[in-house]
Amino acid sequence: MVRIAIDAMGGDFGHYPIVEGAIFALKQKKFLPIFVGDESKIAPLIPKKFKDKVEIVHCDDVIAMDEHATDALKRRDSSIYIAVDLVRQGKADAVVSAGHSGATMSLATLRIGRIKGISRPAIATFMPTSIKDKQTIVLDVGANVDCDANNLFQFAVMGDAYANKVLGCTKAKVGLLSNGEEATKGNEVTKEAYTLISQLDSFVGNVEGGDIFNGSVDVVVCDGFVGNVLLKTSEGVAETISHYLKSEIKHSPVAIAGALLMKRVFRKLKKQIDYAEYGGAPLLGVKACTIISHGKSNPKAIKNAMFQAIRFVESDVNEAIRTRLESMNG
């Protein structure tokens, strides 16, 4: 049975959505949630029939969102430090946190350790596409602001393995984000990375920003600076379109009638772009599953983060990454 250490104190809204989301997941899937946080606040949120199906590790320290990520390394009694250490000690198979993402990433990298051959772990996220039920994996989206060509090559290997082993995409297409499709486009780092990533059979060459959303590729590789700007811009565009539609619909009886007729379509669109549907972003490249959830995660997001962690643990994605890198490095 998969054991998941859960930072129950790290989210923006306290214990409730985190505990509630894990219980929702437990109703559908058998696993062991290990809540790390204030027991006096966690225990009352757990239904009586689930009391013997969870564990609670008490602590009352939490890394706040406005604190430095490096502070977490010194705060051994904090919820995220203890949750990560449960994985390090072999008492849990995965860690999920909606808390300080930098602290989670730093602790997972330093305490759990990196997969052999990986220089830097990468945060992967899922972007919606125009193809039904298909997402594009983009990495890195914030773990590494500055990358060299070898880092990008490793991201490609990790993204390819994740798409294959966790998402079941047997013939994944990997693209390198650039300012043009031609191999000659890009800066010096992406040009060098193009040559390295060409070793992968799944590599289809350079892709542009629009290709992320049209479903033509399964994995898009970029450095963390570009990836984070892309992510935040996409969220902003989606929010702007949503506000615009709501505003316009309110001012027109015809539009209101049309919106009612299109209700099902709007519901599907909302589901497609809702981060809660994905649960969180996996930190690829560390030795054990680490899921970084949004600070504003609701119970639905946490539930899906649990499912994502279970799929990760039950796959052999880390072994696939390690062996692939080993074979390519000769």
C-alpha cells in the first residue's frame, strides 16, 4: 500500500482542504495518508470510520510563504521538513505539499536526493490543449532559472519517461521550446540542447509557444525562467478571458440565453483549465515522488494530488530515467 506523507499545515487555507481532500481520495483509493501537522486541528477533521486508516505525526511549526526556502533546512520541526524526512527514512513513499514550494523543492533535493545522473530536478506542470482529454507536460516551470544544454537534455529524458510510465503515453513526442521551429533558431543554449536531445527517438525538434496548446506534442522542454513566465502568463490569459465572458454575458439578454445553452461547453472548458484537476506539479529528478500543489488548493486539488502521487509511486518512472541516462552516457 502506498504511503503518502502530507504537509497538512502548508496551504493558504490551513488544515481543512488538505485533510478533506485526502479523505476524499481515501474513499476512492486504498493508500495510507500520513498527516504531518497540529494533531489537535487535524484529528477533529477525520471522520470516525477513517480514524484507523490514517496516521498523524504531530508538529506545530510551519514554513510561511513569505519566508526564505533556505530557512526550511534549519527548521527540523516544521511540517514540510518532517514530511520529507519520512520519505528519506523509508517511512513514506511520497510527499505532497501545498506549502512553500521552494522549501519543498530544496528539502526534497537535499534530504531525499537526486536520481543518479540528474544534475537538477525540474518542476513539471500540465497545460490544457485543444484536444479532448489531452495535456502537454511542460518542464521546467520554476525550479531552475538558469540552465545549460545538459540540464535541458535531462529535462527531456525525465519528461519523456514520465509521459510514458505515469501517463501511459507509449509514443510521446518531445519538443524544445524556442522562437522558431527551425533547428537554427534559439539562443546558444537551446541550439546546443537541440543536438543533445536529438539522441531521443521521441524528439520532434523545436516547438513554439502555440504548440503547447494545440496537442501536437506531449512534452515541452524549457528552462525554469521561461517556463514560469509561460505558466503565469497562461493563468493570466485564462482569467482575463473568463472575466471578459462573464462581463459581456451580463450585459446582453441574448448572450445570457446563449450562455445557458453553452453551459455544458463552459463547464468542460473550466474543467480543462482548472489546476485542481491535476492536483499538483511533480518534482522530477529526485529519488522519491514529490508533488508540489498550489497554495490555494481546494479539497478536489488535494484529492487529485493523492491520485497523482499513487500513480507515480506505482510506476517505475525513476528507474526508467536512471537507466535511460545511463545508456546514453555510455
